Amino acid sequence: MKIVIYSKNNCQFCTKAKHLVKTLGLEYVEKSLEKDFGSDPVKLVEDIGKQVRTMPQIKIDDKLVGGYNQLIEYFADKGLVNFKGELIDKG
């Protein structure tokens, strides 16, 4: 699974998304608006593939999932977390 998290500085939902992915034991690549795109929204749009209004934006296997809430839905559909983003105890 290839995960890319597009983030920006001082973004609590960016932090939550990265934490959730780490908690699931998955690796991700972070692309920062400030560091990787020089705060150039045009370059960001080209990389994501569409214009977005919020951060984070997450791609999984080159498909745009969306923001933090959509990430939770994605993993909930896979049975990994509940709809609050909490890990499901399989013990």
C-alpha cells in the first residue's frame, strides 16, 4: 500500500492523519505544502490531480482518498478502525 499525505504546517488534521497511519503500522510519504511545493498551490494541484480547499489530502495507491474524515472511512471500510478512527480490537 503506497500512502502519500499532503500536509501543511500547524494543521491538526494533518497530524491526526499521520498518527492514524502510523498507529496502523503503515508507512507513508509526507509532502508538505511549504517544504515540497514552496507554498505554490499550482504545483500542489498538479501533484494531487485536482484543486482542493483543505489539508490534509491523502492518496492511497495513487488514488485520492480525500481528507482526514475520508481516511477514517477508508480504513473503517477495511475493518481496521471504527468510525471514530479508533483501532478495532481483533483479540
